[in-house]
Amino acid sequence: MIINKVSATFGKLSGESLEFKDGLNVVCAPNESGKSTWCAFIRAMLYGIDSSERQKAGYLPDKTRYAPWSGAAMQGSMEVNVGGRDICISRTTKQKNYPMREFSAEYAGTNVAVEGLNSANCGEALTGVSRDVFRRSAFVEQDGIGVSASPELEKRIATIVSTGEEGCSYSEADERLRIWLRKRRYRRSGMLPELEDGMDAEKRRLEELYRFADEREALSEKLSESLRRCDSLEREMLESRKTARKDALSALHDARSERKAAEEDCTAAQRRCADAREKLCDDPLYVLDPKPTQESFDADSAELTKLSAEAKRKVSVLPAVCVLVLALICAAVAVMTEPLLLIAAGVLALLCVLIFVRIGKRKQTVRESQRKKNAILERYSAQTPEEMERSFLRYTEKLSDCRNAEKSRESAEQRLRELTSRLEKTESETLSILDFAEGDSTAAYIGRQLAAERQLCDSISARLNELKGAAAAVGDPLVIGSRLMEMQDEYREINAEYEAISLAVDTLKDADAEIQSRFSPALGKLAAEYFSRMTGGKYDGLLINRDFSVKVRENGASVAVDTAYLSAGTEDLMYLAVRLAVCRLALPETAVCPLILDDTLANLDPERTAAAMSLLREIAKERQVILFTCRDPE
């Protein structure tokens, strides 16, 4: 493939064009004139812009870095000659996020599209290599002359070894095998650790199910025993309650019967007391003197006897009459015969008066005694002392009956109060006895034992249900056991694969060591020829490892040194020699890929620049070489 012309709206380039010819092309331009941008544009025209790249610290993706400064859409065209036919390739942008996504390829001067050529395969179809190999071989960026390892580049270089096949790469195969290994085990991740964790989890689940089963069996036995105790306690409780209820009700019935009898006795005693009180109150003596005593009766009897004796004394007026007669006689005699007898008659008259006065007082005394006697008899409602005595005896009998009735009533009332209190106590005791939940009876105690035992049964049943639910949540042991066996079989199979892959890694490593013994010399020999030619024969040996780290050996020296000991110009020449050797060995001869160089010779002195240009002219005879530089190398 030969690039004839490029036109770009790309980065700082705005509709600018460049033309090239076959062989060596030197584009000399000052710094910041767009040389690196042209290089990036050629690569973008061949392989497109990777729109999936994201910006990160210290790095700008091409879609951002080369966005046109003019604000126009990123686009361009490139005319190439492939197999003697000119092809015009163009890339344009419709969506800003997908620059240069629209692709077309036509034969020059026609509207005929190039069959089989599209945006994705354009670069590899024209150059014969992928983007990765192109960037590590024929495309030398500014400050990127060094070569890094790549599986695709390794496949290319492997063609110079024994197989001659391009599809094999040790690093790619080793990486793939190690990916397989990591997929199966990488520290605590991968299929094997996952299976180990899964098997451990299934074993723990089985152990948990077995523990649940053992606990359920023990709890079932405990529940059966507790249920038997419940049945026994329930029978004992029913019998005890029956006996307690019978005894309590019998005692309560007896207490109530006894209280009822006492209540009837009290009522009868109250009635008798009321009758006796009524009789006592109806007695005339009670009306006159509610509380007569024996002493007052005896005093009244003695007073009555005395008053009876006084009342029986008679007052005679005969002496007074005799004295009055005598006085009258004396007065008559005095009037008729003797006046001195008037004095005697007067004295006798005075004496008669005195006698009458005394008689009047005595009658008054008798009347008073009679009145007092009548009052005493009237107080006893009697006419005679005998009646008074009989009346008092009747009263004392009634009073005695009343007092006896009151005592009997008080005794009956006291007994009724005692029996009422006893009945209340019996009722309270009966309630306590019949309170089979909180009482102190044997039946209540057995009831509490039964309740506790039933609560234990409920807790055991609840725990059994929990275990049943937990076991159901864990799963079926047969399913878990089957799954565990499948995991164990899978583990053995994958572990065998892991051991086989590990063996393959070791075997591949040994095979790679043998291949590398042929790989490095072939590349190193050609690179050493180029390096020796560009350095005037100062260095005649290059040792290239698979990772493209290089050591150089001066002519005549026995020890190769690391590139860190080289000057910047010498190091650039060394890597340019490696690049040219890679291009010679890795790039296909059927589709000759152009060599693009961006300021590769900037660090060289004139002598070595001339040697490098001589080598490039020679290489340009076989492939197109485009060198962008800031100074004229001639």
C-alpha cells in the first residue's frame, strides 16, 4: 500500500492536504506545525477513532485531543494505491460522540465502492496488520519509539520461529491459561473457592438440619412426657377439685343451715323478748314505776302497815262533849247562882275548844295516812296490802321473764353474729378453695402445676414449630445432600482441570523458554545489523527479551549493558533498529505497510542522522517511508 494524498479537518488541521510519493518522503516543518497531528490523522483514517476511550488524569482520548480547533466536524480523506489501483477513502462525522464513524471507500474516478472494505477492517485490510501491531511496528510516534510487548505482535514475530503459523502467542496462551486458572482459583475467588464455600454452606445446612432433627427428637420425647404429666395432673386436679368442691359446699351448707337455725332462734328470742316487754309494759305497776325494786316494795309495805295502823286509830268527841256540857252547866249555874263559875265555865269551854282542835288535827292525820295508804296501794294497783303484794309478785315475775327473754335474745343475737361471721369466713374459705387458679388449696396447687406443665408443652410445641419452620427454610436434606454430591463431583472435575491447566502452564513455560531461545536471536540479529550500521559499527550485539527489553553490547565487549546507560540519541537509534527489524520480520510481504516516523531522528547528531537516513532510503526501496521532522536531515 502506498499513500498518495491526505486531506484533513483534524485537530489544528482545517481542510489542509499533503501529497506523498513512493519511496522516502521527508516532511520538514517547524514545531507546532501539525506533524504529529498528521501522523495521528493517518492512523485514524486507517483504523478509525476509538469513541469508547474516556478521559483520565494525564491522558486525553483521540476524540477529544484531535477535535477540530475550528469547531467543524472531524473528517478527512486519503488516497492510496493498493495493488496498482487507486482507492479514495473518506471518513466523516454525523454524531459528535462518534467522530469519523461514517466511512466510504471507492475506486478513484468512479462511484464503485471497494467490496469488502469497511470502517472496521480498513486498516488491517490495507496494511495487513491490526492497529496494535501497526502502532508497535511501522507507526513510530514522537517520544514513542520504544517497543512494548503485545500478543498480536508476538504472533507476528512467531512466524520466524519453527511453526511458521501466525495464530500462536505464548503470552496470549499463558494469559488465557492463567485466566482459566484464575477463573477456577485465585486466592479466595474463582470456581473452586466458590464450590468450597458452597460445599461448606451445604454441609453447614445439613449439620444444621441434623441438629434440628436431634433437637426435635429430644423435644418430642420431652413433649410426650410432659403431655403424660399433664394428663395425670389433670385427672388428679379434677378429682381434687371434685373433693374440694364437695367438702367446701358441704361446709358452706352446714354453716348456712346453722346460721339459719340461729337466725330463727334469734327471731324467736326477739319475739319472746318483745312479748315479755309488752307484758311488762302493759302491767299497771310498770306504768306507775318502770323500775320498782324489792327494797322500795319492802319500804312501801312497811309504810303501808304504819299508815294502816294510824288510819285504824279512832278519834272520840265524847270527852269534848262532856267538857262542853260541863262548861254549859257551869255557865248556867254561874248565871243563875255563882258568877265565879263563869271562869270555870270559860276554862272548860277553852279546854273543849282545845280538845276539838286536837280532835281535828288527829282526824286530819288519819285522813293523810289514809291518803298516803291509798296512794301506795294505787301505785301497785291494789286495794289491799295483799293485792299489793300479789301485784308486785306478778310484776317481778314479768320483769324476770322480760330480763330472761332479753338475755336469751342477746345470747341468740350474739350466736347469730358469731355464726354470721363464721359463715362469712366459710364463704371466703369456700371461694378460696373453689378458686383453683390463685387459691391455697391442693386443687389450686395442682392446677398451677398443670398450668405450668401446659405452658411447658406450649413452649415445647412452639419450639418444635420454630424448628420445623427453620428446617423448611433450610431445605430438604435429600435435595441438599444431592446438591452437595453434585458440587463434590463438580469440584473434583474442576480441580482436575485446575491441576491439568497448572501442568499446561508449566509445560508452556518450558516450551516458551525453548522457543525464546530461537525467537530472540532472529530478531536481535537483524536489529543488531541495523544498529551497527547506524552507529558506525560501535555496537554489534542486541539481546531482546520477549517483553522487548533490550541490552546492547559494544564491539569487542563481552558484557551487554542495559539501555539506561545509553545516551538519548543512541537509545533512539537502538529502538529504531528494533522497530525496523520488527517491520522486516513481523509485517506481511503481500501488503507492504508504509513506515510512518514522527521526529524519530531529533536526538541524533549529523553523522548518525546521515547513517539513519541511508538505512531509511534502503528500506524505502521495499516500502513507502514517511518521515516527519523539524529539521532537514540531509
